[in-house]
Amino acid sequence: MSSRTLGQLLDEAAKRFTNVGIDSAPLDARLLVACALGLDAGQVIARPDQALTPEQCRKLEEMVVRREERESVALILGQAEFWSLEFTVTADVLVPRPDSETLVEAALASAGAKDGTYSILDLGTGTGCLVLALLSEWPNARGLGVDVSGAALDVAEANARQLGLQDRARFQVSDWDADVDGRFNLVISNPPYIAEEDFSALEPEVTRFEPRLALSGGSDGLACYRALGPAIVRTLAPNGRAFVEIGADQAETVGKVLGHAGLWVYTVHRDLAGHTRVIEAVRGHGP
């Protein structure tokens, strides 16, 4: 690749990605070339005749090979955007998905006052994207994110510092709420919910490179919800609300699991594609 211009390298990378079945080949090529050259995507398109240094060619080739092997662009770049914020991502965490922004939108809409002194508990926090997105919108709120993975919490703490939210966000190791004290106005969670039989249908970017611990919901996809329901009941303040992400076809089954734990499904929120994505629940068994 070392003797090619930027435009030629861009075309070559896109073709290589297309050949391995990547639908977003042109975009991925632009993002990786931009990173290799320290440019933004617009500059990449505007400079097709620019020559690359040997070091830039080497860096680009390494990234192209990783993408050919179906590692996601987010993991290659080490960054992912969520709620218009930049989050560090590593192989120890689930890459934030746009669908999860549904949870943030729902929580913001339910709370009303932006300057409220809300307390937030994020069960299975991963990158910390959910609790940190909410803290970025609520200047007087405080949040606690817990996870069983210490490596994931290192990423979440780094993201809090990166976003300037470290004074209002805490993170600690806990198996759900096992080591959590107190009650919270909001309890949020995006738990693992992929059933074992559905793993084979996932993209290689997910199955090969993202932590199975953050994806697997057991044989039926509901194992984590069975633990999560009681955890929410124990940690949710009497007038608080819980927001739980679900798979597109899980609204009814997860609603029943949460109901058995002592929660009432107040409403179900849909994502931009129209799929049921977030259950909003309160303590109790309905009005």
C-alpha cells in the first residue's frame, strides 16, 4: 500500500472490506484513513492526491487488516460516539449502540426538571455510557455504576474523567446490587439478553471481539432479568423509576419476569426502528 495516494488507498480499503461482506465499507474506509492521517472524514475526501508517509501507510494497513478480520471500527479506533459524546471502548466492554439512547431519552422525559438532584444506579455499567449520558444532561445529579468486571470499570472511570464527570460519577465492583447500599431515584440497566441459540446469528464484530459476559442472557435470554428484577426492587426509592433495555421481542417475557419480582411495567419505549427497546417500571403491581 506504500506507493499509493490517499484516494487510491481509500478505494482499495473499501474494496477489501466489501470483499469480506462489510456493508459499511466506504464509510469504514474513510474513518480508518482519517485516523491514520490525523484528518477528519471531510479532509480525506478533499485530498485524494495526497501522498502518505511510510509510517502512515503502515498504520493504515494494520487497521485495514483488523477490519478485514471483522473487528469493529469502534474497537480499532478505541472510541465510540453515544449521545453525541465520545466514549473510550476496549475489548473489555460492549460498544455502545444507538438503540440504547432510547433509555436515556426515556429517563430524561420521565424526570422533568433538568436541575433535579437525582441519584442514579446503573447496574452492569460497562463503558458507563448510560449513567454518564444522563449526568451530562442533569448537572445536579449523581450516579453510581456497578459491574462484575473490574476491567470494564477501569474503562468507565476513564470515560468519566474524559467527560469531566468524575466528581459526580462513582464506579465499583458488584454482582448486580450485592455490594450496593441505599436507594436511588433512577435504576437503569442494559443487561446481557442474547439467548444462547441466537449467538450464531450475530455479526462477527460482536461474537469475535466483544465480551460474551456482556451479551449472554443464558439459554432463554432472561437469566439476567431474573437477577435484575429483585435487585431493582431492593435499590429503587419508593417513588423512583427503573429503565431496563430489552431485546426487540422481549417486552412481554421480561415484563412478566420483572412483575414476579415486584415491579409494575409503567410503559414500554420503542427505538427509532419501531422495536420495543426499554421497559419503564416502578415498584408495585399497577395502579
